[in-house]
Amino acid sequence: MTYSLVARDPETGDLGVAVQSHFFSVGTVVAWAEPGVGAVATQAFVRTAYGPRGLELMRAGRSAAGALGELVDDDSGEAMRQVAMIDAGGRVAVHTGRSCIAEAGHRVSSQMSAQANMMRRDTVPDAMVNAYSSMTGDLADKLLAALDAAEAEGGDVRGRQSAALVVVGGRRTDRPWEHRPFDLRVEDHPDPLGELRRLVSLRRAYDHMEEGEKLAMGGDLPASLEHYERAHAAAPENVETAFWLGLALAGSGKVDEGRAHIRRACAADPGWDELIRRLPAVGLLPDDPELIARLRFDTG
């Protein structure tokens, strides 16, 4: 009752899985990925164990085909399953059981696979592959384009409800939690793909804010300001990006320009104004009463 993709970016090695379904919290069930190991989409009459067990087998050295074949052979309900796996080498394996609800099918292309069941039309997997292959940008952009194409082709016969996107790094690491550039879920929403795109933009914005913070702590204020500006451009409606951009501008000598951004945040919630008062104690704002008075919202 779902459409999904698994894919590997041949340039970066990043691995990803994306999914949409008329089902609550689909990402917690369908989407699985581990840096430098692989990605799995397990759906239809879903057996969640295909996700963690598939990653475990690929981590131990099995190819996607070897891992999927072993799990299918051990599954008495395989006829109702639809599962796709991709390993760190870009090898793909897919199983669409004969009892999956029509329209059900999959299409494999270079280092990716699109699969779907209970669709309005059997052309959904082809539309996903075509959109993915023609899209420029990073892996997240390509996965989102494929999901949009599936929906435009008719999508889930029941409609829409939830979606997810996971992208992980291409190299194995003993700190896998640090190599998940995207791990986003829309649990229940009338437009899950639109909301997923909004979250991807917000994730990019917060990545820039984190980089800006690191640069500011290292003393590179011009580079820091550039990242805060990019964060705000990616999420202009977000008051947090406005607040920290305002502080970066003020710290760079552009106090009046920064003040406008800060006061927008303070007008939305007085807690931001209180935060200004607390920042000098932790070194995130000069202990300058005149500057603080100019920035605070309640001082006029």
C-alpha cells in the first residue's frame, strides 16, 4: 500500500530510501538505512524485520541479492511482501510477491529501484525511475522528485497520509548517527510530500546554522555570517534562523540590520528577548549593555 525508492549516489556513495503511503507513520516501518552498508524498503503486507535483518546481513558482507534472498527463503508469507535492498556497492535486489495488491510492481535502474503496490496505475514505478534519472541535485533532491512523480502518476489508490526520507553516508563508521544528513518523517498530513519538502529545506537551513555556529566559535565571523544568511534564505519564515542571523549581523557590526531580524523573532515570542539577556554569560554575545539594549525588544 506504498510507493518507495532505494538508491545510491554514484558520485558521493550516499545511500537513501524514500517512501509515501496512505498509512500512519510509514517511515518507522518501511525506511531503513545505515552508512556504508545499505538501504532497505519493506512494504506491502509489511514484515518490518526485513529492514534491520537486511542491514545486518549486508553489514556482515552479503550483497543486496544475497541478503534479500536469504530473508525471502525464510518467510512463509513472502507472496504478500514487497522489499527492495541496495548495498554499498550500488547492487540492487527487489522482491514483489505474487499476492501483493494490484497495481503492484517494480523497476530497477542504475543503482536504484522504484517499487509500488496498491497503485492507481501500473506506470508508477516507471514514472519514479524517469523522474529520478532526469533530476539534477543531490540524492535527497532526486528522491523527492521521484516521489512527486509517483503522486502525479496516480499514487496510492487510497490517497495520501505519511512520508519519509532517509539519506546516509557512503562509508562505514563507528559513529553512524553522525552520518545521516536526512532522517525525516511526516507521520500524518493531508499533503505529506509537500510537508516533507518543507522539512528538507528546514534541515538544510539548520545545517547552515550549525556550520555558522562552529565558524563563529572559531573566530571566522565573515564565513559564519555567510552560513547564517544561507540558513535564513532556505527557511525565511523560521524565526530561529532570523534570530541567529540577526546576532551574526550585529556581531559583524551591522547592528541596525541585525536588530530588525532579532525583533521579528522577539515579536513572535518574548522568550527570544529573554534569551538575549542570557547570552553574554556564555560568550555568545558581548557583555555590552548598550549593544544589548539596542537589540532587546522590550527596551523600545
